[in-house]
Amino acid sequence: MPAADIAPLLIVTLLGVALVVLLIVWVRLPAFVALAAGSFFVGLASGMPPAEIPRAFQQGVGDTLGFIAMVIGLGTVIGKLLAESGGAAVVAGALTRALGERRLGWALMFAGFIIGLPVFFQVGLVLLAPVLFTLARQEAARTGDASPILALGIPLVAGLSAVHGLTPPHPGPLAAIERLQADIGRTLFYSLIVALPVAILSGPIFARFISRRVHVQPGGMAEQLTGAITAVRAPSLAATLTTILLPVVLMLVASLAQATLPDGAARRWVVFAGSPLVAMLTAALVALWTFGRACGFDRARLLRFAEESLPPLASVLLVVGAGGGFGRVLDASGADTAIAQAMGGLALSPLVLGWVIASLLRLAVGSATVACVTAASIMAPIALAAPHINRDLMVVAIGAGSLVASHVNDGGFWLVKEYFNMSVPQTVATWTVLETIVSIAGLAGVLVLAAVLG
């Protein structure tokens, strides 16, 4: 691309991103509408033929949702069944017994980390909230501490947030994998290595500091959710862990098979079983028994649970799809080539650059998913043009950036505020700081891994 064409395209790209941010933050449009409007602006301003703009946008939406819509839907069904069956309480109870009453914060962090692998942050918080409030009430009776919510709740949301932002099959990382053409198995492996120490630092360690300085009392949500009964009989710990971890294990094994097995029937079947769609479908079918029929639910109730879990997905899928459409319009306009040429001479590490772009989008837009998808779309031409860049680690770096400094334009901010019965300043001092720790520590972990891997 001639140098004279690079600057105008970069300006158009910047204005397109700024328009999306403005429409979400100031005009208060839904994120998917803003992304669509930004896409058409970029296409028109860059000189694309008008008929090609909606075609490119639709193709981007279709390609992105074709990859992740079913995966996300199946994960949500698993999460609903997990909540209704009482499997979440089984895992948390086992961790509590294993670590002891004095390490309840660690137990809840691990519970959030494990249960958050296949489900959204919001779903994980909702299904583990009864466990949190029950344990908080027991801890208050045992120690006389009238306000143990933050000491236990901060580790829980730290575990949930770390895996939600950094690991597939969550929407942001999964969409970034598609945009950057990364390997899902390796990305999952690297993200787990980074996410666990990040969850420890932002969870039990941070909670020990902040719970002494911010004091909250249980609110109406705690009263409503304490002691809820979900099923006739709860699943066993072995059945619960097997179901939750099944898709993770299948994807890891598939990645290992691709790297070690010769081409043949065995490798093809293992890779088939470990593809995200097949792995999640397998886990969902298993969950219908382990969290369903085995727990006393009949077919009618299982169908109702599955149907109830799907409507909240609409807004998430629209945002993810529109982000993919925005990225495809950027590609079709030539902005990808302009960005690659402009960034090619910078001394800044592409991993750091991806984190910075995602962080800025997160601060402006609020949605970690929007930030992750849009940053991956912007970084895709750079990653694909440079074979030496580790695209798997770039997904994790972008995911870390998409979590920084959650504040009032983020739905998660208000969810945590309401569940923990905090004021806005208290939520900023706890949740916003926690998310920033996750983000910065996540980038540090990625850079350490990059140095080790060479």
C-alpha cells in the first residue's frame, strides 16, 4: 500500500472506533448498534463500494457467530443445570472441607476458578452467590465478624473474572482466537497458566488487604439466596467435576494430538472430539444426566431449564457478532494493511500493543467482550503479517487488557455492587481495583511466558 494512503485509512479507523465509543457512552446506544454504525462509517469513509459494506459486515457476523454461538449457548445450558442441581454447592463444600474453615476465601477462589471455566462471569456469580452468602453467615457466627462478605466475595469474583477474561471458551477470548487464527488448545493451556496466579493475587491476597478497609453488610440479595434448595438430590463431587472439566480436557487433548500424533484416523477423531462445538455438546449431553435426570429432574423440567437459560444470550451474541462484522469491514476497507504497515516499525511489543488497545477500549466502552473482539480485529493484520508473533499469547494479552478498570459503564460493575450491597465508591475501591490487578498481572504473566517460550 502506498505510504500516502496509510494515514487516511488510519484516521478513518480511529474515527470509526471513536464513533463506536461515542455512540455507546454518550448516545447510550446498544453496543451492537454502535458497532454496526461504526462499520458503515468506516466502509463509506474509506471509499468502499456501498454495496460491499453490508456484504462484508454480514460475512463477518456470520463467520464469527458460526464459530462461537453454539459454544456459548451450550455453555449457558450447562451453567443453568449446574445451578439448579446444586453442583456448585457440592464443589464449594468439598473445597471448604479440603482447605479448612480458615481458608474459605481460597476455597471460594478455586470454586470460582473451576466453575467459571465453562460459564459466563454473570452466571458463575449467580450460581455461586448462595454458597457465598451461606458461608459468610457461618463465618460470621464462628468468628463474630459481622461483615465477612468481602473477605469471601472478593476471592470468588477474582476466580470468576480471571477465567472469564483470559480463557476460552468465553466469548471474548473465543472471538479473539477466531480473529487471530490462534490455536484454541494452546491458548487454553497458556491462559490457565496465567489465570491461576492472577486469581490468587487479585483474590485471597487482595481480599486480605481491602476487607480490613471497606466494610459492607449483607443486603436483601443475601437474605433471598441464603439456603435455597435446588434439587431432590445433588450430584456427586466426581460427577460435577467430570462434567465441568470435560470440554476443557477434550480441547487440550485435541491440541496435544495435533502436535504429536501422525495424520490418520485416530488423530482426526481426537481432533473432532476436541473441537469447541463437539466438546461443549458432549458436556451438555453429559450434564443433562449428571445435573438432570440423576438429580431427580424430569424431561419437562430439563427442557424448561434449557429454554430459560437462552434468552439472556441474545445481547451477548449480538455484540460478539457485530464486533466480528466491524473487524471484517476493517479488513475489506484496507485498514488492516494500513495498520500493519504503520505498526511494523514500532519498537513496542505486539503483545503489549494488543493489551494497550484492549485496555483503552475497555475504559471507554465498558464491555470486556466488545474491547476484546475489537482489539483482536485491529491486531489481526499485525499478527498475521508477522509469523514470529505468538498469536496464542496475544489472545491472552488482549483478554487481560479487556478487563482493566471496570467502572460505571460496565454491567459487571453494577452486578457486583448489588450482590455485595456496596455503594459506588466502595465498588470502585474493591471491584475496579481487583479488575485492574487482574489486567496488569495478566499482562505480566503473558510477557513472562513469552520470554520462557522464546
